[in-house]
Amino acid sequence: MLPVKAQGWILLIGTQTCFVWCLYGVLVSKVMPETGQPVLDWMRRDRYYTFLAPLLLPVAILAVYLNWVGLKLFRHN
């Protein structure tokens, strides 16, 4: 098990990496020229998955929260 400080750094670096990757995919890649890199060019041409990936996280968090609230209401009634 990693110490709490290391877990915090891993979470912070992972969050920043995800933010930069999603920002590039949604905004920056649309105005950049062809790069020659298959993944980056695919993100540039794609119109579906570049919006699906960033919006998947808030919807998943909302679903988990509503599930937790439903469980609490079921247990305490």
C-alpha cells in the first residue's frame, strides 16, 4: 500500500493529465494541422468520442451519487 502522500500525488498528476488530454482533444486538436501521429490525427478528425470521454466522468459521478442516496434512503426507512 502506498503512503497517503504518494496517493495524493498520483491522483493530482492523473487529474492534470486527464484535463490536458481532454482539453487538447476537444479544443486544440480541431485547429491544429495534421501531425502525422495516428492517435492525434484521429482525435482531430473525430466528432463523437472527443466529447464522449470528457462528459463520461461527470455523468458517472452523478450516477454513483444517486445510487448512494438511494441506498441510504432504503437503509434508513
